Amino acid sequence: MALYQITSAQLPQVWGVVAPMLQRAIDLDPELITIEQVEFAVRTGRTYLLIWDEPDEGITGAVTVDIIDYPRERVAHVNLMGGKGIVRPHVFDEAKNWMRLMGATTAQCWAKGTLVQMYEKMGMTNTHQVMREKL
């Protein structure tokens, strides 16, 4: 079992498997992003794609992460997670190790509804509520 970062050159080899996993996450809030925008962001290097690979099963999970630099911290922002092999403590531990290797000082994600409780079980703290108005 291992977590791998997928490069833009490797993307065509895995996209057919991971796109449906990520699409299920997009379907929870389809106005935020499209699968085509995700693919473009990964292909151009703006967003990182990590996959979870199980022996004898292949790819069972995928996550997309943006690295955001602020004056006093470097945030690894999880955009999407999908698949049966991604929301488990040992996978989160490997993902956090990857984030540290990327220089991140903080891991974050946006969550609402029942996802908040899931992330809290994984050790994350609810620190902000994001309020928005369309302009």
C-alpha cells in the first residue's frame, strides 16, 4: 500500500481510473469545479494529484491538493478526495508526510455537513466557517 504523487506525464495512465473517484466528490457540490478543470489544474502543475495504490487491487483512492503560500505559513489545501481507499488514518498519515515534504506547515480542507465530523475523526479541527455571496 502506498501513496504516490502523479506527475503530468503520468496523468494519462491513471486518469481513467481516478476521474470517476474525484467526480463523486465533485457531485457533492457540482457548482464549485468540473472534472475538466481538475484535469487541467493537475496537467499544468497548479494542483497535485495523489493516489492510493493497494496491492492486488490497484488504485483505490485519489486526492487533489493545492499548495498555498501565505506570509507565515504554507498550506496544503485538500480540494477533492474520492475512492474507498482514501479516508483511513494510515492514508491520512502518509498524505500528511507528503505535505510536510512539500514544505507545508498546515493541512486544510473545506467541509460541510457530515464531512466535518469525518475530518474531525481524522484529527482535524474546525477553525473557520466560510461565508460567501455571489457577485
